[in-house]
Amino acid sequence: MPNESPDIQQTMPPPRPGSVRSGLYDPAYEHDACGVAFVARLDAVPTHETVLRALTALGNLEHRGAEGADANTGDGAGITVQIPDVFFRAAVDGLPPAGAYGIGVCFLPRDDARRAEIEQLVETTIAAEGQRLLGWRDVPVDEKYVGETAKAYAPVIRQVVVGAAPDLDQDAFERKLYVIRRVAELAAGSDLVVPSFSSRTLVYKGMLSAPQLGGYFPDLVHPSFESAVALIHSRYSTNTFPSWELAHPYRLIAHNGEINTLRGNVNWMRARESQLKSELFGDDLAKVLPVIRPGGSDTAAFDNVLELLVLAGRSLPHALMMMIPEAYEGRDEVPDYLRGFYAYHGCLMEAWDGPAAISFTDGRVIGATLDRNGLRPGRWLVTKDGRFQLDALTEGQN
């Protein structure tokens, strides 16, 4: 495939801020409060207009993001879309039908030798898991849209394209892509970050401010870059350091607020790992442990657990209701079947409590939910021309 990205100076940046404990700072206590929104078409028809409207909404959330001493370096901004099949057929030769190929977005080191090692690791893992490597694509970026600090820490961004084995349906293929990602992540350590690896969704994100996203990633403004849903996020890290990895969205969610029960949630998840079983994953389940990638934020940990629950067979709304139950006790209007649902799942998993507003998509459904504290409200509207839009309210947020 042709190299479509500009040359990037091959120098190693300093360790990213916030990656290690230093003095009174401990990355385990990171939280953030941000801007989150989404745009979706009710008829589920992919259009470029949906992506452009999402980028406009993202720009309007600039006040919910943050920047440092370098005013051109933001805390983070990003977008999740459905894989734009028409766009990628023009960019990549020999693609199978939609749903039979997946795309992994990889943040890679700028050191040539180390990057080659990791790419070889990814390719070897794809083959070992019985899937087909279809090639790599360099993601074009325009560096004039970002500040010097963002440039210093910017990874090389490449997309690996994987074809499904003939005997796999799309859900089974999604599980294989997950296994490939986790095996590669565990082997490569912090040198490999994979914002998304799916046959349904694609994430573009970085250490950017909200208005910079569409300029930094020219793919997003190409006329054939189409999606029926677009989830966006502008990051405001109240007591954290920005980084390319910790920008949102993650693979399934974008988050406004914080998870204040994080330490207990993570510890309980680790305690249960030895008892995890799944007919769908089978022996592959042991390859993906630990479920929660070390060094991530509260949102990243939440996304790690949610992803496993969904890939193990639950719907995305089901898994979210397990992790974030509503305040149902003492409310007469909650029907018995729903009360029973929450009580049953409370025996399986502790609630992940915020305050938090979480928007989510797996490329098939899109939605949002609040934790039971209800302190991160959102508003939504349905337009006459068939769009659904949601954004988080900002009043009263820290």
C-alpha cells in the first residue's frame, strides 16, 4: 500500500507526563470531567453529513476540553464511527465484503527498529490466531494543526487491516480481533496502544483540542468517509496529564465525569479472573488476561471490562446495566422484572459509581446512560429530518 502520511522526525520523545508515579503524583488517582456527545441517523444510513455534524458538535464542546501552557496542545479529542466501507475500498486493495474484515488503529513508536518489531509481532499474532493480514495503511496527519507538545509525544499512527477466516461469523471475528489485540498488547507492553480493533467501528483520537480533530486527520473530512453514528469527546483532565493514549473515545465508550469506586472495581475484577469461563471464548479466554490493561485511566478500565462482557455474549445495553445500575431501590415506579434484573446482576458485579455520564456504541447501537448518582445529566433531541443528537450538560460540572 502507498505511504499516505507525511514524514515524521524519527526521534524518541521523553516519557509521557503522568505515566509514572512521581512525588505526590500517582497516576492511579487520575480522573477527568469532559464534554461528550453523539450524532446518529434513525434510518441507519451511513452519510458523510453525520461525520461533519459530529465534528461541528465537537468544536462546540471546546469549552469542555482543556489545554496546557502550549495553547495548541489539548487534553484530548476523538471520534468513533462505523467503518466507512466505501472510503476503505478506495484506500485498500482486495477487501472482502463489509463485516469480513477488521481494522486495527495502532499507536506505534517513532523509533524505526522498535516499530518494525511491534508490527511483526502484530502480523505474527494475526497468523497464529488463524486470520489473514491484508496490509497496513499509514493514517495521514497534518501536523500544523497541533502544538509542539502534542508533536513531541505523537505516535506513528497506522491501521492494520485483517481479513476474517472463512468459517467465522462477524461476532466470532470480533472476538478473534480482541484476542489478537490483547496478545499483542501483552507482548509489546506500553509501546503498543490500540485505540480500536474491530470489524464494525473505528476510532480517531489524540492529544488534540476539539477544533483540531478534523484538521489533524484528513480522513475525517473526505467525502466518502461515511457513518450512521458518530460518538465524540473533548477531554478535560481535572487532575491528570494529557496523553495520546488517554484521549477518548475508547473502544466502546466516551465518558464525562469519573469512576470513584475504581480501586474496588478493579480489585474485584482481578479477584474473579481465575473463575472466568466462556463457551464463546473457550481456551482463548486465558490469552486476554488480565482483563484491565495496567496504567490506564478510570474510563479505560471501565471500557476494558465492558468490552469483555459484550464479546462474551451480552448486548451492549445489557452489559452497561450490569456495570451501572440505576437507583432502583425504594422507587415504586420501577417494575419488578427490572428490579430483579438489577438485584441478580448485583450478585455478579459491584456497581461502577461516578458521577459519570457514559455514551456508548458498538457500531450497531448507540446510546448514553448515567450512573445512579445522576450528577452528569445530558440532553437529547430528535430532528425532523431523522437525526438523534445528544450532548452532556455543562451546568454544575467541575
